[in-house]
Amino acid sequence: KLAFELRNSHDFDPTSGFSQNLASNPDAFVGFYSNYGYYFKIGILDGVLRINKGDTWISLTSPNYEVYDLTFRNLSDEKTKSVSWVIKMRYKNPSGDPNLNYESQSIGGANLR
């Protein structure tokens, strides 16, 4: 969902929180302008990755996982608008079973069209 939305955007909000960990500040977000005529924001609240289109925030990750780092970078140049992101998450493991400790990191990028 994240990559789809970003690749179908034509611009980003220059006042957004690029180069900062969005999970460290619940008010931080990165904003984009969709090719479908809407503005949307991506942010983290209580470890849940969320997207906002209009007045409603929609969760993109399960509450069983904690997103503890989401950092976007502006890679744009004179010809191309591009962003990259790193997202790090872990299973909350409420049982404390060491066999269920799991962390994951994903790196992605998109050229805005």
C-alpha cells in the first residue's frame, strides 16, 4: 500500500518530516500529493504505521507489531522527484517467548510520477 501510494504521487509536501524518524514524534508526518487529486500523510502513532486521506487515519500495520523507525529521504534532483524510506518493525511478543522475538527492516524507494 505504501509503495503504491507513493508511486502514484506527483509531488511531496516540502514542509514534511524528511530525514527524521517519524516513530519518535506522533505529530510528525510526510505528506504527498496524489495523481488522483488528494493530499495524503504518512505517520506513526503508538507504533502503528498510518495513512491519512482527508479526515481519517487508516492503520497499515497490525497492532501486534511495533513500527519503531520510519525514515523518508528526499532523493530528488532537477529532473526527477524521488524518495526512499527505511521502515523497521518488531513483533510485540506479549507472551515473552524468546522463539517469537522477530524484527524486520525494509528499504524501499519510488520515483514520483
